[in-house]
Amino acid sequence: MAQRLMAVIVELSLPPEDFPLGTLLTAGTAIHLEFERVVPVGADVVPIFWAWNGDLDSFEDRVRADPSVQQLVAIDEIDDRRLYLLNWDIPPGAFLESLTVAEGIIRSAHGSGNDDWEFELLFPSHDHLTRFHNVSRDNNIEYILGKMQALQDAGASQLANIVTDKQQEALVLAFQRGYFRTPRQVTLSELATELDISQQSLSDRIRHGVEAIIEFVLFRTSEV
């Protein structure tokens, strides 16, 4: 079996001027945002986030009026919070461009007003994290790096309540090998061979694992 990459999770803080998306969404308002996921899709990213603590109708009008925004969709509402999906154009040299180049994913982020943004990021390996650092440095993006740990050491008890060990193993390997990228960098058959299981079994594990994570992310009640 080939040697596996070790995915890494890092925490970092970023000033609002280096996070144009956050500035777009919160500038001059009391709105609070909490990102659930920001997932690269080709050259773009698709943020999914909760917004609260303000006039959300006015918030939607202001964001949709920005020329960089292609689409803002409210997909759920719980109490005074709304869950949104956003399609927008990333400014050149921005933080999310560095993240996309390094194939990273925002697992969570929180910010409001002029406060620094707090992020938890996932990278497929330490080499990808190094690439993120280098691109950020080239783009003059300054951040403060906090806690860093391997994926298998982070949130194990919480993840165990969402997906099974076998589903987690399949999803992590698929992510590391580029199965979710566009275009795909590995086939389902190749992944199944590496795990020494049938292609159908792997397909079931990935599908059920993705369904469980989507249900947890999109339909759980977000804590204040």
C-alpha cells in the first residue's frame, strides 16, 4: 500500500483588510458571520455561512448589489439566523486565492465588524500548508498562526458521532488523493484497490459519509 499523506488542521487569525470576503459581508454593520465550510470548486470557492445579529434583509440587498457577487442564496433559517450559500469572484492576490492554490478548505471561521477573523483550515498535507504560506507571503497577506495538528488528532470524538471509522478512512483518503477535485486525480477503482475493498463498498462509504456530514453541517442547530 502506498504511503499516505497526513492532512493537517491549523488555526489562524487574519485582519479584516486581508480577508475581502469578510469585509464585503460585515463592513459597517453589526452582522456576525460563522462559516461552516468554504470549499474550492475548480478556480472558485463556494462559502456556506450563518449570519445573525442584524437586519438580514438589508444585508442580502447590500451583498447582492456588489459587482463581485454572482449569487447569494438563503438556504435555511433557524430562529434569528440564516444559512447562506455564496458565489462570488475572488479578487487577485486575496486570502482565498492562496487557500485555493494550496487546495485548502476552511472548516470554520468567525468574524464581525473590524475584529480579526478566526479560522480553522484543513490542508491535505504539510507541503500544501507550506504552499499556502508561500503564496500568502507573495501576496503580502499577514496572519497569526495558532494551533496546528494532524487531522486524526483533531475532533476525533465529534467526528465519531457523525461518520463511522470506515467512512472517515474512505473520505480522508479520497480527499488526500484528489478524488473531489476537478478534474479528478484518482478513480474510485484505484482508491478501492488501495483500501483493499470492492469499488461498490467504497462508493457506499463515501456516499453515506458525505450525506452524514452534509446533514450535520446544513441541518444542525448552530450554537451561538
